[in-house]
Amino acid sequence: MIIALLIAGALPSSAQNWTLEQCISQAMEHNHDIKSARASLKESESALKELSWSLIPQIGGEMGHDFNWERLSPYKLKGSQSTNASIGGSMTLFNGLRGYFSIREAGYSLKQATNSLEGVCDAVTISVIRSYLRMVLSRELHSIAKYNCESIIRQMEKCRKMVLAGLRPLSSLMELEAQVAQEQYTITASAAEIENSRIALMQLLNLPYDSRFNIEIPAIDTLSPENLPEISAYSIADAHPATRAARAAMEADKAAVGVAASALSPIITLSAGYGTYYNNASNKKFNEQFKEHWRPFVGFTLKLPITGSIATAHRIKRAKSALSRSSITLEKTRRKLADEIELAVAECHSCRSRCIAAEKSRKASEELLRMNEFKLEVGEISATDYIISKNLCLKATSEHVQAYFQYLFQLMIVDHYLGR
């Protein structure tokens, strides 16, 4: 019960709306892509430790018991038994620096996994921000559609009374009724968009679909003065986790060339230890023979590659091709990130300008709509003219909301790249 209460206290309750920071925190802990990247990181750590421990001398013991039979005649066999035991170790003195290059390759693979995890976290963060703002935008457009429908319904009821009084033609009422039906369809479509964006965000957060999940709607504030500094896209791209991961992958492939080339070198191994044996052919007892036969041994082994050189040459060629491909991937990743950063900054400036223009258009269309509402009530304009001005106001309001949240998203992306 205590654990359940702690978990419930750590997460927003079902009645509490989630903020953007809470959504990002939830994604960092429970997103499947991040969990997979963490598992890959642990795997790389284990691989590096395994290679590091494989370089130490291998020490172990061995004991065996043999049964042998000697034929004394065609019909008679004589059996004998022997026991041997030894303890010792072996160490590779030279293998063409294979161990060095293997550890180097594993070390860069670990760096690649670490930077890949950071890159996945960055990508998930951006996806959460995009999905969060998409859901906010959908809810704002849904609210605008509901408000617009309610205002048209009010005008329709007024027009109905005037038609019954003979002050308006029936066609005006029918036009308003058709517009109400259209607005109700817009409300239904916007509600479906809210649910779609909600499901997409819950997938990123790895939340169950039956949870009562909702988000907190930030207020639309006045645009603050633009304070984007002068940036160097390539400098930011070089420090990005994706670029660091690609650079680590290239270094790992460079070490893999050394691993492949080390197969052409001879292998020199040193082994040493103590051993003894027992044979029942001797009259001495088991313990006496074991004590008497204890002998130290030292040996050197030299292995020369002969027939495997051709395969090794092709293996080296394949490793160099992989190194060339990873070098191209690094430059491609660096260029792609730089282009994304430049595009994000340009989009930020453009969205800000569109947001300012859309706000002016919204204010003008709202003023025109207020005038036409008054003219409709006194009979100076038709219902068609009123619906046209109403649609223009709805379009301007929707464009302003979309431009504002698009600017907010682009500003968050730029701040994310700048580390702010």
C-alpha cells in the first residue's frame, strides 16, 4: 500500500491535468525507445568489461582419470588406471594487438550507445513537445468551433422569431440552419482530432489507453521580444548527441580494421603451472606418487596463419568499406542536423511574423463581425453576408491560434538545440 501511494503521489492524479514537464518526465522513464536504448547501453558496457577481463592471464585447474587396456594375448586383456592433476595459467604475449583494438572498438561502441541514448531522449522530447502542442491546438480549435456554433445558434433563434413575425424571409433562417449544421460537423471533427492527438501522446508516454489522461492548456500570451542569438549551425550540430554517436561509430569501425588486420600476425602464448599424476602400474601408493611426481612446466606456443590469410585480407577490405560508410554517415548526420537547425531558426522567424500578421487579421475580422451582427439584427444585411463575415472571423482566429502554437513549437525546438 505504501508503494502504491508513493507511485500515485509521484504521477499526476486522474483529475489533474498533465503539464508539458510532467509529460516529458514520464516519457524519459517509460518510453519504449528510451528503454531499448538503455538496454543497448548496458549491453555495450558488459561487452567492454568482458573484453577487458579477457586480457588477464587465464588461471585454472584440471584433473582427469583414465582407464587403459593392454592386450596380452588374443584372449587376455590387462587393465590400468592413471590419474593426473595440474594447475596453471596461460597468457597471450602477442597477437597483433588484437586485444588492444578489440577494447578500443568496444570503448567507442559504448560511447556510441551513450550518445545514441541521449539522441533518442532528445528525439522523444521533441516528439512529446510536438504532440503536446498538437493536442493543445486541437482543443483550442475545438473551443473556437463550439463558441462559433453557439453564436450562430443565437443569431438563428433571433432570425426564427423575426421570420415568424414576417420581418425576415424564410431563406435567411434556412441559411443559418445550414451553417449551424456545418459548425456541428466542425465540432465533431475537432473532437476526433483531440482524441487522435491524445492517443499519440499517450503512446509516447507509454500510458494505458483507459487512463483518464488530459493536459494543461497554456494561455496564449502576448508575443515577447525575439531574443534568438546568432548561432553557428555546424558548431551546434557537432555537439549534438547524434553527431557524437556517428563519430564514435566511425572510430569503432576504425578500430575494427585493426582487429581484422591483427589476424595476419603470429600468436605467441606462454603457459606455466604445476602438474602431477598417478598410475596403478607402480607399487607406490596414490598419495606417494602424487607428491613425488609434482613437476613445474613452462611452455611457449607459436601459431602462424597460413591458409586463412586470403580470408583475412577480404575481412580487412570489408572493415575498411564499413569505415568509409561510417565516415560518410558522420558527415551526412552533421549536415542534416545543421540544416535542421538553420531551418528551425528560419521557421521561428517566419512563424513569428505570421503570428503578428494573423493577430492583426483576427482583430480586424472580429470588429467586422460585430458590425455585421448589429446590421443583421436591424436588417441591413442578409444572413449570407453575416455567414461570410462569420467564416472569415473563424478562419482568422484559427490561423492566429495555429500560427501562435507553431511559433511556440519552433521556439522550443531552437531553445532545445541551444540547450536553454
